[in-house]
Amino acid sequence: MASHRHLRPWQHMVTAAAALAVASCSGAAGTPSAVAPSTGTTPGPTPATTTAASTPTGASVTLQFPSWQQDEPGVSDWYKSMIAAFESANPGVTISFTKVALADHVDKLTTEFAGGAPPQLVELPTSNVGQFVSHGWLHPLDDYLKATDILQKWPTALQQSCVVDGKVYCLILNTYGDAWVYNSKVLAATKLSAPTTPDQYLAAVKAMTDPSKQQFGTCFPTLPGFNMTDMISVFVIGAGGQWTTDGKPTANTPEVVQGLTWWNDVIKANATPLGNESGACRQLYQQGKVGSYFDGPWGQGFMAAAAADVKPNLKAVPVPFPYNTGGAGFVIGVAEGVPADQQNLAWQFIQSLTTPDAQGQYAYNYGSAPLRQDAVLPGDMKTKFPYLDIWITASKTPVSWTPIGLESKQNEFIKAVSDAGQKMISQNVSPKDAADQLQQQLLTLAGS
């Protein structure tokens, strides 16, 4: 598995950034059917060519593909175009791409696997890979990969997130680092500049808050679950903390307490509305009711979809903390326990996502550097995504919040961190006491 801090040079991102520069000169022919038309002189990438999979004559097969990204701007367009191409190349095969909220996604999959009726295509947050492998729910991909060049073209260090005991159980499908998205009009009214330090950040979100107008400086997901833990981790990692170090819980170090204190300061200043998930938070900043939000490169799709009077004011800058969260965001794999012919079809679809053209289209839809080193990238990427360099830079040295040593107990870990946050919100437990209690919970988890 990866090192405990997950702090890596990410040479592949440098390569991707260089590829963007080359592509901006050369471009790629064609216009993608499922993306916005190119606004530059060079059109976007052509939809990827999909090779027909082997299916029984006259057979009708439906592959289930639940995803929290089914309606997410940018990446959902990519998935839908790839699904359409695959179905066209494989008559009789249907991919049922359905929405499941991220907060419910892992629990729903767990129930389906436990009940013996899992989806054939399994999308997961990277942090849950170890848990699913430990239950025997992911089918090893090694035999499929032998006949391809995917591993030679994929980011080696990050792909280790999918390797357990020497076997490959999934492919990473995105890499990321966060940026701070903010409403420049709202911030300008405070006479403050975009923050570059934690103290400046706290001052900015407090100054942008006016409860009498239902205007908030930021928005935190505060419903217990993955997104709440992810946002708390932005602050903990930002302060230099780690939930575990060398596989052992370290949830009450001074750095962790500092991060929890920053997060709690925002809560106590009423600078964030409570009771929201990440989707609702993004809607609020799209409507101009929230002044800022921490987001990955997919945030560019939400910025582009903001209200007409808000969109011109949305900007992005580096996260104003010493360290930035990120890593390999999500992965895709094939379910164990489904018929072999369905596993083969599921793999054929996954393979179709990895071609140079498909990865170019991914970058064009998503506003993120592609995974594949030789992806065919369009020439107008920076026209479509003016803050692309911010996210590419953020992707070079992110720190993952995955608790190394507790990967197989990810759900319990997320519940414990969420509970710590809830205690600070509703019971006025201090960040130090919350950290001490969390440390004891994690020590118990590690020893169970």
C-alpha cells in the first residue's frame, strides 16, 4: 500500500501538464457529441472508439452501474458518452447508469454484496478499496490487464491504491487536489483579498457572512458520512495532521487539534449553514448564497453551471493552508460473484475508458489532467477551464486523508470522525476533547 502520508511528487501530473501545452498547439480533430462545443480555434476530442466485446449471439445483458456522479456536471457527460458508444458497439448490452448519493453509496453497495446481488460495475472512493477487497467483493483484474498497456500508461504510484497483496483490484479514474472556489463580488464587499493563510481564510469567511440575509461565508457538509469527514480532513491535513501515522492512530496530535479548531471556528462563527450535504453546498454557492467552497477539479463544472449573475464572479485560488488534501479520488472495478460473461463485459467497458481518445474526452469534460500519459487532449482546454492550472498544481503534492492501517474499517472510521464533528457542533465539545475521544475510538478500532 502507499506510504502513510501519501505525499508524492506526482511526476505524471507534470507530464500531463506538459501534454496540455503540447496539445494546445496541435489539438485534436472532431467535436465530442456529449460535451460543450469548443470555443477556441481547435475543436475538442473525438469520442473514443469502442471495441465490441464478446457476447453470445442474441443475448440481452444489463450491467448495473450505480454512481454518485450520474448527474455531476462534466464527468457524467463523459460517462454517458462512453456508455452510449459501448452500447452501440455491443448490441444487446445495456449499462444502467443510476444515481446514488455519495453519502449512501458505500452502504448501499455493502447491502447489495451481502445480499448476493451486487452491481457488475463497482465505483468506489479510493479509501474504501481495502474494505471491499477484504470482503472478497472485487474481482482481480490482473489477467485482463496483461493483454493491455494500461498499467504502463497509468500513474504508477497512485495506482497502488488498487493493489492489495500483489493483485490489482481496480483502476483509479481520477486524481485531484483541492482549490478554494470563492465569489469575488461577495469577497470584494468585505475589502479583503483572497486568503493565502489560515488566519486570512477564517477572517474572510466570517466577513462574508451575514445571517440576516441568509448569506454565508462558506458551506460545510455537516450530515454524518463521507463528505463531512472529507471536509473536516481538509482542515486536519491542512494543519499538517494525519489521522494515522505508520499505521497507528494519531488523531489527537497538536496538528490534528489545530485543524479541528479551524473547522470549529467556522462553525461557531455561524459562517456555514448546517444540515447540508456537498450537493446542497454547491447549489448554494451557485446561487450566490455562499461565498466560498473547497472543491476538487470537478468544481469547474459546478462553477460553469452557476446562475448567470453569479458565474462571472466565481474564481479559484490555491487552498490557503500549509498542506492540501487530495490523491486518487475514485476507482472503478468489477464485482466478484457475478457471472463470468458479465465480468468480461464489465471489464470491456472499463477498458474503453482508458484509451487515449477516451482519456482526452475525460479531461475535456472534467477539467482535470487525464490519467493516461498519451491522452489525446484538445487545444482549447485552458479556454474552457481558465483555472485549470490551479487544480493541476494542487494535484502535484496532495496529502490523502485515508487512515492507513484502518482501510478495512473505513465505514467505522468515517462514523467516528463524523461523530467527533457532531459533538463539537451540538454538544460544544472542545476540539481537544473531541480529538482525545476520537483517538480512543480509533485505538479500539485498530485493536479489534
